[in-house]
Amino acid sequence: MYKRILLKLSGESLMGQQGYGIDPQRLSQYATQIKQLADQGVQVGIVIGGGNIFRGLSGAQKGFDRVKGDQMGMLATVINSLALSSALEALGQKVRVLTSVRMEPIGDYYNKAKALRLFEKGNIVIMAGGTGNPYFTTDTASALRAIEIEADVMLKGTRVDGIYTADPEKDPTATKFSEITYDEVLARGLKVMDLTAICMCKENNMPIYVFDMDTVGNLMKVIAGEQIGTLVKP
């Protein structure tokens, strides 16, 4: 059993079947599973992407200034974080949103000491706004926060049930890894997370577990030690 985890959630997954925005059913499913984790005594930190609302890089390709586009993406992660915190509160779970840029009263300004105090008081801590800087993804933000809060593992919840030799949605011959090293991920050029995030985890020995978060019950299976995804380790 892990004592403290960092859960990275995909913004796109929050769309559910809608194709845009936040699907209330998917949001409720996520909140219920995360609360079950907290009820087991696991300290849960969360970073959510913003791709269901706005993605800075794709915005830049459409003519947005890259810095402005990334800032818009940061705000999108705050919207998702507020939605998830609201869903958790509705279940009776204590939760706080910390933001990487100052925006009180929407959320408190993030720092490690504050996050750790909140964990000890039984709060789930949602860390919004990415790193607070342009040119960094929420994958990198989740790697950074996982290392900062001294998480036992970084759980990356995606639409796919692990890491494959190729994109399983495009290549039917792709085979899944149960375990893989950081170096092999980098050597094969696998699109697990961006390069900066993988290198940060490698340098700080932060294990990454990639699994399908969209299947209800999978989060508890990961915590219980079931091999349903892919572990990235030294």
C-alpha cells in the first residue's frame, strides 16, 4: 500500500463522450474512485490536464502567442481542478485546490509545506495551473509535484491500459509492457509523457505507473497491487 501518491489525470478523459468540456458522469466516477483511495488512508495529490478546454501548443499552431496559449491552458487546468474538488466535496471528502500562480480566493498559492500540512489533516490536494510557467506541460508539472511532495509513485491515468510498443489505437500488432525502464522509454521514443517529465522522474527515481483510469475500479486495483498497467522504473 502506498502512503502518498501523485495522480495525474487527463483533461481529455474528463470529456467522456461529449467531445468537449466536462462530462458530469465521468467527473463523478473519478471523484468516487479517488475518495475510496483517501478512505483507505492514502494521501492523494492530483494534477489534471486542461486539454478538454484548451491546449496551449495546439493554440500556438492556430496563431496564438505560445506564452498566452500556455497561460490559457493553465487556466483550463484550474477549471478542471475546481470541478473535481466540487465533486469530491459533494461526497464529503476534504479537498483543497492549490494554484501555481496566485489567484486567491479561487485557490491558495502552492508550496510544498502547505501541501504536506493539508495531507496530514486528511485533505486531498489538487495542484492546479501546471508549473506556472509556459513551455511546460502538465506531465512535467505532475513529475515536479510528485518529486516535491515525496510521493511513493506517480500514477498516470490515461485512456490506454499501459505502455505499448506502438500506439495500440493505430497499430493492432502493438504489445504491452508490464514493466519498462526510463532509459528504454527514451530509447524507443515512446510517447508516455514528454521528455522533460520522463527525465525528471529518472533523475529523481520517481516510479511512474501508467494505467486506464476510465475503467471504473482500476484505481483501487492499482493500489491493491494488481498488474493492470505498466510500471516505469530505473
